Amino acid sequence: MNTYFYNKKMNYLAAAFAILCITGCQMKKEKADLLVLDATIYTVDKDFSKQEAMAIRDGKILDTGSSASMQEKYKAKKTISLKGKFIYPGLNDAHAHFTGYGLSLNQVDLTGTRSAEDVVDRCMNFAEDFSGTWITGRGWDQNDWEIKEFPGKEILDAAFPGTPVLLRRVDGHAAWANSKALEIAGITSESSIEGGQVRLENGEPSGILIDNAIDLVSSHIPPAGKEEVEAGLLKAQENCFAVGLTSISDAGLPGATVRLIQSMQESGSLKMRLDAWLEPSESNFLEFVEKGIIQTPSLRVGTVKLYADGALGSRGAKMIKDYSDDPGNSGLYLTPPADLEKYCKRALQNGYQVATHCIGDEANRRVLQIYASMLEEGNDNRWRIEHTQVINPEDYSYYRYLLPAW
């Protein structure tokens, strides 16, 4: 055979083989929607390793590794280089009020106010573009003011003589109302409610309501409609995603809100992953608790949220001894201990988790005793005490009933 033609033939075969190899390698690449390269990615795997690239498909991370390995393994519709910028896993808030936050975006934001006058100024600015029948807000804290005392209704009355106003304290366990709001609620110096207090000044309602007494007024505020709740959830989601918060435990929801969340997640409009804790209403026990835990990729319904007491700032946390600056007051139970025990039993019977708000040492003690009466050591029920703010050292041993046998 002619050597020239032989060598030429072999060159053609080698070139064809190389083309086949390249084509074959490309055909074997997995498909991805996006390749992110040249980043600093915190994976939070078992070794807390850092990677520089990842492949994404259908909104989920397929793989991580070096930029070279990801390019070799995946063919993507889009590739971006972050030039060393950081990527972190989505953040989780283990106790929040996601729905309440969304609705609060239509109220006066009173966080950071420095005086009662500052609060009123914000309310007046809000009222300029407000078309509703009630002015509501949240976030004030008298401990941030120069005069660290609860305000009176008079300053609100002067600014809003004919418009009802209800402004919740930063912790949600106290509220400040004007005379119009008190009038609508029918509150007088004789008004009382279990688990709450109408504070008096010179024998008359001062405008400050503690814990369950807030309901005497708030029950007269027209409830948010479905469209308003939907809009609030979507705005809350937008704000949370903007700071990297992608999953939340939403503490204490009515059944209607849980159903709305579920429908919005199924439609794709609500992408926030939520652990929805139920308020302990009879309808929630019948509709949800007694039918078992709900678990989808985006929603878990398997916890009952209880309130044992109030908060320290409003002097409603239930303490063993009286408050040093409020003699005769040791706080209060928002829910009678007998009812707390009843709710816990029903949750346990249906495999539900319990998360109970306890701040004062008396409230913590009583709830820990209830838990200990129902749970065995080393259980994996994961019952919780929310906040656990003031604890008597004698009660530390009860926490063994909250820990699994690891």
C-alpha cells in the first residue's frame, strides 16, 4: 500500500475518532438550568465544606464541586460567574409570626420610637393616606423612652378623638388604646377578663391593656379579608427572601390561614417553606390534630402552640414572686394550667408536638411539670418551651424530658 495514502487514511480515522470522543463526552453531560461558577459556597454538609460551583435544575441544587468538574459534568442553559462572591444556605427562623408580619405591613410601624409623642407623630403621618376605620400598629417599647412608664390614653385622644386606635407593644403582650376604642369595646373600670388586665389610672381605664384584655378591643376590629391576607403573605415572603430567610416556623395560626397557605403553596405563588403551628382552638383539634400530621415539601402541620403567660416588659410574665417595681403583681396565666394540661394530652394522643410560650419562672415550672407528667425520659417527641426566659434553678432537672436519648 502506498505509504502516503495509508498515513492520510490514518489521519482521517484519528480525526474522526477525536470528533466522536468529543461528541460522546458532550452527549453524556447531564442537563442543568444554571451553572454557578467561581463562587465561595458554604454547603453545610457533614464536613461544613466549601465549594466553588454548583449546578441547578428546576430550582434545586443538583451538585456542587469545583468549577472545572461542574463544567465537565453538566451542560446548562445559563452559566454565571460570581467572581468569588459568597453563597449561603437559606436561613431558618425557628419561631416567628410570618403571617402576622405580613399583615403588620398595613399598620403603623412603631419600632424604634423614642417617646409617646414620637408614636403619635408616626400615627398621624400614617393617617394622612389611610382610608380604614381603625388605626393599628405595633412596636413601641416604653423602656426605650426617657420616661419609662406606660403612656395614657389622653395623648391619643387629643390626636384621634373620633378614630379608634389600638397600638400593640413590641412584644404583643400589651396594647395602648384611645378612648374611642375603649368606648367601642365597652370597657369600663369594672371590665375584667381571665388572663388579662385593664390597667386603671385614677379609677378609670388608662388605655393600657395587658395580654387577654387586648382581645376586648381587637375583637371589634374588622378582620382582614382573604385578599389582604394573601397580599400580606406575598409581601412578607418578598422581604424575607431578600435577606435570605427561606423557611419559618409560624407560631399560632387559625385553621383558615393554614388552608390559605396550603392553597397558595399548591398554586406556586407562595414558595416560603413553613412549619405552621396551630392555635389550640377546638376546630383546629378536630380538623387537623385528630387527623394526623400534614407533611409536604413546603408545609408541615404537626405542632400546637400554647401560651402559658405574658411578657416581662408588660409585667405579665407569671413569676413565683411579685415584681420588685410592681408590688402585688406576680404576672398572670394567659391559659389556665388545667387547660394547658388538657391541650397537651390531646396533642400527645395524636402524635403532635407542643410548643408553649413560657417566660416567668412560675409559668416555666408549671409547664415543665405538665410535660414531665406525660413524657418519658429520652423520648423523641421534641416538645418545646418557647423563650424560657426566667428559670428557677430548682427546675433545671425537668429539661431531661425535652431531650431525646442521643
